[in-house]
Amino acid sequence: GLGTLPVGAVTGLAQRFGVLKDARVVLVLLSAVLVTIGFNVVYIFSAQLTQHATGGDGRLLALLLLLYGIGGVVGTALAGPVTDRFGSRPTAAVVIAAEVVVFVLLAVEEQSFLALAVLFAGWGVLAFGSVVPLQHRLVAVEPAAAGITLAWYSTAMYVGIAAAPVVGALVLAGGVVLLPVAGAVAAGLALVAF
């Protein structure tokens, strides 16, 4: 048998919700929701956004998403060292602001495959690069409750993931270029909240 497994301290509901009394925690979580909406409102509808540039060719869309994924690997690898060096606040601010710029450029350049290839790669770096500084900020606010605040971070991401298709479907009715515009607005609001 496995014998006795160590069990951590049981956290009650009061403790779990208690961290939400700190406005700094709530604002970082709001930033996480908005960043996730911004990312997903574009990602989920990337086939529609890139339709002109790819001509509807699934292989070209797959290439764009591959470049995005490679950028994501780079962003994940860089996020920790950059956050350690410069701190979570400046890192998150720069990354989220840069993501706003990328979303605006996606709206402007949505018909150029080459431009989209560069933008998708950069977007991957930024989208994945925002995770670590946001989480780092939550840990820094209340280190003793890091497990709880990081659990709330996961919840915030899922709220953003759930909201993004609804937002995307609403803005798509007004035209495909509104998708990255909505992403830019969500990321801009995330920056303000952060």
C-alpha cells in the first residue's frame, strides 16, 4: 500500500473568499479575466479573422497557429526571468500594452498573410508572457495565501474563457476586424485594472 499520505491544512470558505477583500487581489483577477477575454476573442475566431489572408486554406491557418504556439513557448520561457529581473508590475504592464498594439495591428493587417505571420508569433509571446507576471503579482500581494489567490487566478481564466465566445459572437456581427478591436479593448481595460 501507499501508507499514510500527507494531507495539507483544510481551507475553509471564509479563508477562500477572504482574499477577495483585498482590492489589489481583485484588480489582478479582473486583469486576468480581461486578458483572457482579449486573447480568446481573437483566438477562437482566428479562422474568420484570417479568412482573407489564408483564402480559407486550413493549412495556412494551421501555420499561423503554429507560429502563435512557438511564440507561446518563447513567451513562457522568457516570462519568469524577465519578471524576476524587472518585477511583476512593469513586466505585466509592458506585455499587456504590447498586446493591445498587436491586436490593433491585427485589425489593420488582417488581409496580409506575411503580416499576420509576424503578428501571430509576437502575439503568442505576449499572450503567454502575461501569465507569470500576473500570477507573481498575486503571490506578492499575499504570500501566505498564494495557493488560494492562484486558485482564484484559475477561476478568473475560466471566466474569461467562458465570456470570450459570447463577446466574439456579438462583435463578429459587426465585422471581422472588430474581433481584434474587442481584444484590444479588453486588454486595455486589463492594463487599467492592473
